[in-house]
Amino acid sequence: MKTSTFILILVAILLASCSSAPVTSSKSTGSSDDSFTVKARPAAPSRDFNPATVSAAIVERWLIDAKTMEGEESAELLLRAAEVLLRESELARADDVVGELIAPELSADQALRLAIIRARVARGHAEFGQALVELSDPLIENAVIESPVYRQIQYSQLRASLYEIEGDHLSAARERIFIDPLLNPGQHSVNRESIWTSLMQIQTGLLVDNINSASNKDYIGWLELASIAKDNQNNIDAQVRQRDAWLRNWPKHPARNALPGGLDRLNDLIVERPDQVALILPVTGRLAAYGKAIRDGFFAAYYETLNQGGSVPRINQYDSNAVDINTLYREVLDGGNKLVIGPLRKENLSALVASHPISMNVPTLALNRIDGDRFPSGLYQFGLNPEDEAEQIANIAMSKGYKRALILTPEGSWGQKVAVAFSQRWQDLNGKIVATQTFDATKNNYSQQIKNTLQIDKSQRRLQRLQQIIGIRPDYEPYRRTDIDFIFLLARPNEGRAIKPLLAYHYAGDIPVYATSHIYPGGNSPKKDQDINGVRFIDIPWIFDDKSAIRKDIRDGIPSSPAYQRMYALGVDSFRLHLRLKQLRSGASGQVFGETGTLTLNELGQIERELALAEIQDGVAVVNPMRAASQDTENDF
């Protein structure tokens, strides 16, 4: 009976096996979905796959299939899934998908893709330094050399964007110069504009140093052209000679046929420069010290140009103190002046605008700015406005990936005006203001306001309630609010030196602090400025350039100069600008590289300044941050 039963079961199994579907190969027959479940890896997977076009729905299937595969085949599906997830802004999940992949165990192309994925995730979390670390491993840099052209472009564009965020503009330019020959002609314009933008952020001295240490021809040519654009701002004739020499020396350089930065229009500036200029400043009265400092800076630039063999106009000086500005302006015009520099006081500027609602009689470079949304043609407003600095700090903070700001400003109309400028720009960038706190600048006691803003008092009240409940004092440390990414601080030197230590005392020492130029008096005072270590601030290039010959002349020749450094810089730039107003009108490429910043012109005729970013380190202001990588010649190309 047992034997009979066993035979019947065996027969049933055989019959079932005969009736099943025939076994077929798992090789794909066409569908793009099927092609990712196979054991055999496609001949050129990176070319067959485009994360920008594939459906996100297939990601789940890839993840399931990856579990049934091994080695590079499994890794390929995980990398593809992560690349699509990044496209969908699912950073955390993309990071998790490739979390167990190890670069040395992958093919060179896969290791490179893994590094790019992890760098993009880090960038999305505002961890820019870590993103650069992911892309700077020697294994990855070697993989780039052997990778397809489009992958080299992707890698270098990502690295360039990260270098820009970190302030390493020289390295950013090098990355883009490297890929320029790899791009198609339609991409050259944007890439070269980005190269130029980065080079214009670099001090001339650093450009020259790298010219002498580099070996790649295109790179050297770009650096030389950038140094020509930034040098000789007082002397157009010398700049034209340098430009023409560059054109002779670089007949095949990629920048030759479309010279950037207005270098192709320098000859027009020579033809149109005025031969007689009026300088309207208060050199008597309560504003005399400011007027004289601006005048001295102006003539320092004037005589520097003259000593270099450059052409200079005739300068006629007028004291604007205690006179009617419109009467004085008519006198200036009757004197045959072709361009006016001044006035300085806002009240005088407002009076001039009221009398000239449509246009000025001659180009007029006012040394201040007034509010308004429409101004006469021919009027250029140039001032050192703190509102501009507040807006630039908002731009910098957003580029760093910050979203939530705390504002600390002094009481009064000045602090309120700057706070409003920062707030408006920050909110335009979709940033959030979590709190605004003012302090009384007349009192050197800001602890309570800072404590309240950081909500330390709430933490202490929780401690008191807990102590009442349990009857003993627990081992407990108060803590601050956690919804602040950075602090925007408007403070003068003594206020900043008091506030920064208080932030650390109230458990906020780890919050980045960004300040306007008012926090830094200029000059080195390490013992005093130790208290503002870590503060990042923006200021005019003049303050940081100790090697400037023109600054040295003023410092040596005028004993009172430290108190008016920024006014001297304003005077130097007023001389430079009078030569280059047409250059500013030429649009985005129209820049003047001044002592008060990189100067451009907006649609209202107002001159905007981009300042240098610095950080207080060991009590000393360090222009931030020309990284060591910029000096590394091992990676030169």
C-alpha cells in the first residue's frame, strides 16, 4: 500500500513538471524597464541611462532587483535609483540608497558617480566643505580623467559651484577653464561668463602669483587678462596698452574674440573722457573732515595717474558749505566743467534733484544716495550705504544654505533702517526671520536682551518647575532655542566686542554671526578683536590691502588718516569712476574695481558695491577664504 502511494505521488510530480511553462532566458527584449532586471550588465549603462528623463516610478523596482544581484550589477541599479531620487529632491533617501556602497569596490565610473551623489546630498544639506571632500579623493580625481566627457563636465561644474560658495574663486575658475574645451559652442558663452565672474573676485596680487606658478596656457591667459581688467583703474591709457599687448601675445585664446568686462570698449572711454571736472565738497563747517578726506583720496589717485604718465583733467574745486547748492551748480556749469563730482550732503543732493527732475546738465557723480524710484538722467549716486551691506550679507547667507535668521541691531532709526533692508532682501530670497532684537547702544549691558531672544529664560523656568516637582535641584544645563541658522549683527566695534562673548555665554557660540563693516575699525588690534573671533563681516578692499601704494602714501602723509579710511577710499574711487561712467552703463560686464568694492550701476543710476568677505581669526581680519587648494600646483592642468 505504501509502495503504491509513493508511485502515484511520483507520477503526479512528473506530470506537473511536464505541463509547466518552458524555461526562458532572462535577457531583456526591448523594454527600458526590463533592462534593469537582467543579470547581464548593458555594454554602456551610463550612456543608456538618463536620470533626467526616466520615470521615478521605476526606482522601487530597481531597489528590489538590486537585492537579487551582486557587485557592480547591484551597485549600478542603486546608483541609478539615487540619481533619480536626487532629481526628485529626496536627499535623505538617495543618501540611504547608496549608504553601503564603497568606492574602491566599484568600477571607476561608478565610484565617480557615487562621489557626485554624495557631494550633491552634502550640498543639499549646506555641508559644502564635506561635498568638496567627497569630490577630492585621489581615487575620484583619477576616475575623472578616464570618464566620458559629459561626466567630466558634470563633475567640474559641481566642484566649481561648491568652490564659489566656499569663496575659493580661483579654484572655481580653474574648474571651468578645464572643461571649456569640452563644451559645445553653444555652452561657451555661459561658461566663460562664469570664469570671468570668479576671476573678478580675486585680488590682483593673487592673480599675479598664480600666473607665475601655472603651466596651462589657457589658464595663464585668463589670469593675465583678469589682472589687466583689475589693474590700472586710474589709468585707461596704460590699461589699453596692456590689453593690446595681451591680444598680440594670445592670438588663439578662447577669450580673445569676445573680450569680457568691457575691455573691448576702453578706446571709447579715452575719446569721451572730460577735460575739465568740478569737485564739490564741504571743506569748511561741520562736515569739513569728511570733505577733506574725500578730496585727499581723490587727489592721491589723480597724482598717481599723473606720475604714471596717464592723462588727467583739469580739476576745479568748490566748497559746498554754507551756500545754495543750485546757485553753486550754475556757477560750476558757467565755469565750463564737463563733469561734476559731488555734492556730499543728502540735503544738497535732494535740492539738485528737485531742480533737475528730467536730466542733469552734465554728468553728475553725487557722493551720497537718496531714497526714490526715479531720478534725472545723467545723475549717478555713489555712497557707502549700510543698507547695501545688509543686502549683500543676506545674499551670502542664502548661498551658504541658511534659511532662518536672527537680527540684532541697535535701537534708533539707523539700526531700524538697516534691519529693514536686510529683512526685505532676506524674505525676497525666501528666508525666514525667526526673531528681531534691538539693544541700547548707550549702555554696555546687552545680556538680558540676548538672553530673552535666545529663550534661555524659558529653559530656566522649566528648570524651576522641575525642581518644584521633584524637590531637588537636578543636574541640568539651560539651553537656547534651536531654530536659528545664523545671526545678522549690526554693531560698532565696542558693541560687537561685548555682544559676541555674550552669545557664547548664553549657549549660542556655535551660531554663525555675520556683520556689516561697522564692527571692524580697520587696522590690526588683535588684543581687542579677540572678542569678535569667528565673526564674518564685509568691508571695502581698501581696509584689507596693506600693500596698496596709494593707501601707504595717504597713511604716511596724513597723520589723522586712520579715522577716515573709508572716506579716502571714497575719494579714490570718485576719481576712478569719473573716467568710467560709460563703462558702468554697458550692463553686466561694466564693472569698476575700486577701493570701496566692485562697483556696478543699477537701473536707477545708483552705484552698487560688492564688498570683500572676511573673518576675525585670532583677533585679525582675514579676507575669506582663499583656501590652500588655490595655491596647489599639483593639480594644475
